[in-house]
Amino acid sequence: MRRLQTLELLKFCARKEGMTPQQLLEATPTDDQTRFLRIMKKSLPGNLLAGWNVNGSKPACNYTGIKCNNLGYVVKIDVSGWSLSGRFPEDVYTYFPELRILRLGHNHLHRKFPDNITNCPSLEELNMTTYLSGTLSDLSQLISLKMLDLAYNYFMGKFPLSVSNLTNLELLNFNENSGVNFWQLPDNFSKLTKLKYMILSACKIHGQIPAFIGNMTSLVDLDLSGNFFTGQVPKDLGKWSPMIAIDLSENQLSGELPTDTCIGWKLLYFCALDNMFSGGLPETFGSCLSLLRLRISRNHLQGSIPERILGLPRKNMISGILPPEISHAISLVKIDLSHNILSGPVPSEIGNLKRLKSLVLQRNKFSSLIPETLSSLTSLNVLDLSSNLLKGNIPERLFDLLPNSINLSNNLLYGAIPKPFIDGGLLESVSNNPSLCFSVNLSSSDTKFPTCPHTYFRKKNQLHLVDWDFSRNCDHWRSLVPDVLV
């Protein structure tokens, strides 16, 4: 009976391929594989696939994007980013029984998820970030799968709980699939003990972050940003695994920040901005020498900055001084401490951060002079010291940073506005400093600043004045006269 069924199946396959049963039996694996590539080229129009000359005798293994094993069987198809459209052909497993890697990402396959792919038990990597729609199939048969990347699609319906049966999984990326009904993270995810990368941002997940997340010993990268998580973060997060990146931003999380995220001294990135975290900054962040970026803005944090902290928060209620030890974080490329209540001097030691590209300290209570050392930050693109209590002259050496973005407005700076600010049309960047003045006469229509006295000098503690000009904006005269005269 089985022999008869096999014969009938052979006849059916032969008719489908336009061949006799004998021709089908004599066909090599390469013939079948080339045949599928021919179907694939017709199904997925694109300029790069147009280069596949599938009508010749060229073996499938020699085509761009195709890789074979030593026996000539295709084990990898990588056409990611080829600007393909259409629908991926059916029966891929029939033609490629040894297929290990299938990468179709960053294309435009505006169709439903190809169910036949789930019949590939040897598949280890599946990347389909291709704007697919419809519902997801049962993935249980993909028992060898290590990497599942289905980000940036338009799937609908329930999340396939069968994913939790893929116990060899090391990467799960479901980023921005807001149409799928996760509701809450399945408890069965705790079975994914080999998982290293869990990327589930913008998936409309609700509820609390399950406690088992803190017990996943292989996890190194966790991204749960842009969801609706509430409650506190599991206390053991990072305690049992060498975490490299954690992103909990844009949720509704509360309580204190986790303290054990850098126990392994490997954490590079911690982001928890736009939540409702309270309390102070954990001292452990200050000793996390591996940390390159710390973003905890727009929470309800308060207290002072730990002296050894390397990454810094904005839009909280952080007070105290900015510790000079920040100069030890020589890898910093951005400092944003805006919208806090920090006071005291701007540390001159910041000038040692040669890689720094952005320094934003706006809306605090810094009250020192502007450090001359800032002019040595040759990589700096953004300098925003606005809305503080800074005083003194604008350092002339700061000209070296021009024409980069500089904002010194809304302070207590005084003296002559440097000529490059005038010539470069940067007067707005020093506006609302009532004691600044022009060292040259400008048109009378410009009333933002008064004209400085042309010359003054000091001799034996006596001040001698020559050619003062109070013809405009006399209300500012007292702020222009040095303290010795007042």
C-alpha cells in the first residue's frame, strides 16, 4: 500500500514539474534547487534577483545570496535588503531540506506569513522583517531555531505561544508589532533558558515585568521599551546574567531603579527614561566602569549625583554639584543634565573629555564662570549652558568651537560680546544676559544690547574712563560699571 502511495506521489510531482517520473528520479538536488530559485525569481521581482541567470546550467550554489554545504545542498538564503516585493514561494523545505538560514529581512513582502516555512525542522535562523501581515502560524516544528527576527511587521491576532517551545532560541526580536495581542508576557517564556536577546519594544504589552525575567541566566540584551508595563522592575534583573543592554523606557514603571544590573561589570547601556521611577540614583551605577550610556530622564528621581557616576540624568530633581570625577569617564560622547537643580561650578575637568560631542546643562543653577577648558573640546558639536546663573565674560577661546551649536542665553554673563558671535549671526545664543554689550556701534534698530564703553583702564586702584557712550539703553548702566565704581 505504501509503495502504491509513493508511486502516486511521484507521478503527481512529475506532472507538477512537467517531467516524467523517470526524469524526476534522475534529477539531482541541484536541479531541484535551481528550479526553486527560478520560481523565487518570478515571485519576487527585484533588480538584484534579475542578475540570477536561472535558465542556464549554473549550479544553485553559485548564485549571489546562496550558500551550500560540502554535498551541494543549499543551507543559506540571504536576500535581505534586496528591495524585493511579492510573495515568497511555497514548499521551500521540499526543495531545501538542509536549509539552516533564511534571511528575507528589509524587503517589501506585503503578504501573509508563509506557513510552509514552519515545516523546516533544520532551520536555525529566520529573519522576516518584511512588512508581512495576517496571523502567525504555529512555530512548534522549528525545533532547531536559534534566531527568530519578525520585527517591523503588521501581524494581527494572538501571539503564538508555541514560541515558548523553541527551547534552543537565543534571539527573539518582535520589535514594533503593535497589532499582535500580547497583553502580558507569557509565563512559558521562562522555558527559553538559552535566550540571550529579547527585543519586544512597542508591542502593546501590559502588566508587570514577570519575575522570571530576572532569573534568565543567559540574557544579555533586554528591550521592553514603548509598552504599558506597570509596577516595579524585578529586583534580580541583571543579578544572575551578564547584562550588556537594558531598555525599559517609555512605560509606566515605578519604584526604585534596579541596583544589580551591573554586577558582571559588562553593562554598556541602561535606559529607563519616561517612567515614574522615584528615589535616588543607585550608587552601583557610579562603580559601573563599563557603562557607556545611562538615560533615566523624565522620572521622579531626586537626591544628589553619586560622585562616581559616569552617565547622567536630565529632567529629574537631581541637586547638589556636578562632581569633577566626571572627567574619569573618558569614553563619554554626550552629557545631558538639563532640567535639574544642580548648582555650583561647571567643572573645568570636563575639558578632559576629548570625545565629548554634546554638553547640555541647560535649566539648572550653575553659578560659576564658563571654564576656559571647554574650548579644548574639539569634537564638541552642541554646547548648551542656557538658563543658569553663569557669570563673567564669554571666553575668547570658545571661538574655536564656532560655528557649532552654542547656547549661552539666559544667564548673568557680562562684558563685550565677542565679535565672532556678531559676525556669525549668533546673537540669539547670548540673549537675555542683561550685562552683555556691543564693543562696536551697531544700528540703532538693534536694542537687545547696549553699547559698551570704548576704553577703560585701571591705574593704582583708580579707574580712569575715556569716551563712555550711554546714548542707548541707559537702564543698563549700573550693570556695565565694574564693582569698584558701585
